[in-house]
Amino acid sequence: MPDAALLARAEAFARPFYTQAYRVYHTAAHIEAVLSALRSRQVLTPALTLAAWGHDLVYDPQRLDNEERSAEVFGAWLRGQGIQPELEGEVRALILATRHAAPPATRGEALLVDADLSILGANPEAFAAYDAAIRQEYAFVPEEAYRVRRARVLQGFLNRERIFTTPEFAELEERARVNLNTALQNLG
């Protein structure tokens, strides 16, 4: 397992990626919130810490392969640190789980996905700030097209039997559904 020094180096490596000017939500503050959500539930592991720092490393709102690219860049960095191949594979799988394209395959993936989505179950003010920040990141998309695409994404979460799949995050379910429905209504 990685030691504290490796985790600190991973954070130092990742932080500059999260300072790009076009990032409004996908910043280091998002990563810190993910880590805090896991830590407060006493489920934060070294692999989850690494994956949290790596999962949005590459973020371009005009591309659909950000997680894959993040996994590649972070994986190359991890290999350069001499990390065990098994742990690199685990971190890669964790990062790829944050595509939110399929149900998580492991408990670790489920925890990271739930932590990544925990903003959906935040208080209404924090959720509204998140929603506005996402709009800013997609400012290049014309308003009508954004409304249609954003509604599809939000409805996709609402269509799930459960948004949060771990017991540790289950308490966010009801608030998330209220927030998502409010956001859909606001899209008109």
C-alpha cells in the first residue's frame, strides 16, 4: 500500500491540473470535497485517495474521454513512482468508474462514485452553486442545447433505482432527488 509520502506527491502532482482557468466546479475544491466525504464516513483508503486526485486530472468539457485520459496520465505518473501494478490497476478502475456509465463493480468503486456524486445530495444552496458552476464550464454550449443535454443528464440520475449505492451515502438520496427535480424544473 502507498505511504503518506506517495499520497503527498500525488496531491502535489495533481493540484496544478485543477487550476486551469476554465474549471469552475472540477477544481481542487471538488477533490477535497470527495476526500472529505470519504474521510467523514471513515472509508477513505490510500487507493481511494489516489483515485480521487486522479479522477478529474484531465478535464475538457468538450470531450467525452476525460476519465480515460485522466487514468492514462495518472497511471503513467504512478508507474514512474514505482507503484505496484495491482494498485495501479485498482486506481485505474476506480477512476474509470467515475464515468458514471455503468454500475460500480466493487465496493471501492461504489464509494468513490457516491463521493463524487455527493454534491447532488448537498443543501439547496450548495447544489445551486454546483449547478451554476457546471453551466459556466459548458458556457460554449448554446442555451437551448445545454438545457436539453443537461436535462438528459439529470433525468438519467433520477431514473436510477438508487443514486447512491453504498450505505454510507444512502442518507443523501432523498435530498439529491429533490435537488435534481428542482434543477430540471429550472431548466424549463
